[in-house]
Amino acid sequence: DAGVIQSPRHEVTEMGQEVTLRCKPISGHNSLFWYRQTMMRGLELLIYFNNNVPIDDSGMPEDRFSAKMPNASFSTLKIQPSEPRDSAVYFCASTFGISNQPQHFGDGTRLSIL
Amino acid sequence: AQSVSQHNHHVILSEAASLELGCNYSYGGTVNLFWYVQYPGQHLQLLLKYFSGDPLVKGIKGFEAEFIKSKFSFNLRKPSVQWSDTAEYFCAVLPQTGANNLFFGTGTRLTVIP
């Protein structure tokens, strides 16, 4: 079975540019999570969707960050405008909605903002 | 607020040494507990999980963890580490609130010296 698929794997761009990260959850999963991983702060939950609806976005750093889930098989995390401090690895994870199920992670997108 | 503490930031062991990584959490209700492993340059993979029942759970690759409710702890153990266990290990807690918010510790980096 295909796991969680994220694209791109790596992105390097200049500050001020718009960045869009993509995620395809595992088929049948109805909960999707976006995390950010940095050396300083470890893994932080940014936003969580259930049945395509954002449930908790309290981890989104600021208005420059936005996330959408237009359907059950696709989500995007957008940063506009990007800043160097946004450089991190961004992980997407999915699970079936019952809360005692483990989350399955994608390979992550390594984002570098110059 | 819920929190997860991993007090060991970096552990260095020789091959065949025994391993114990600490994990403590602060949440008064029912929780599910997880250990994830992240090998260099890879995504998080589930090592083991605890939902209910026997507090000693066995995971992949010879890892086990013991849930001690009175101590709010879920320490990870392995009797004899291998060089291939070099990775970062994350403890995670999922409070049973009906939401699906997974709280991660800051991680422990394990370096195994051949």
C-alpha cells in the first residue's frame, strides 16, 4: 500500500516567494496532520483536519501560513510570503479518525528559505 | 496544558549496551502512548504503541516500552542496541479527548558506536 505521499521532497527558494507543500494521505484515512520539525523546537503540530475540515489550527505560526484540504485525498500547506525562519522539515501524517489509531507519516518536505 | 518530556537529549552507547530512554507526560486523563523513530534523513516510523491492557508493550526491532500510570511514564528499552539503531526517538501522547491531537516530546538522539 502507498503511504503518505508528500511533494516536493526538497524546496529551496528565496524569501518573499510563495511556497506550496502538498500531501496525499493514505487512502481511507480521514484525519490529516501537518507538522513542522526544527532543531530548536522539535516536532510541532501546525494544523489538523478531520473529514476535510480543519479542526485545530492553533499551531499555525501566523497568517502567512494557510492550509487547505479540498478533498479526502489532497491537502496543501502554503506559506506566503516565506521567510528564512520558515526553513524546516514539514511532515504530513494521516490516520483513520478514531482517536486511538497511530498516525502514519510522509517522508517530509525539507524547505530552505534563503 | 499537556506536555511530553524526554529528558535525554543525546545518548551515546556502544553496540550491545542496554538502552532506556525516558518519557514522561502531563495529562490527567486516559492517554494512548507511542514511540516513533526517525532514521537520518527519513520520516517518522512507529516503533510501538500502548492503548490498553498489558503495560509492557513490545514493538519492532526488539524495542519494548513500559507504561507506568502512577509515574506518568512510558520509557523505551532495548536490551542490546545495534549500530543500525542510531536515530532520533520521539515519544508521543494522544489524550483521549475525542480529538486527534498527538503531542510529541522533543526527541532523543541515539548514537550507537560500533
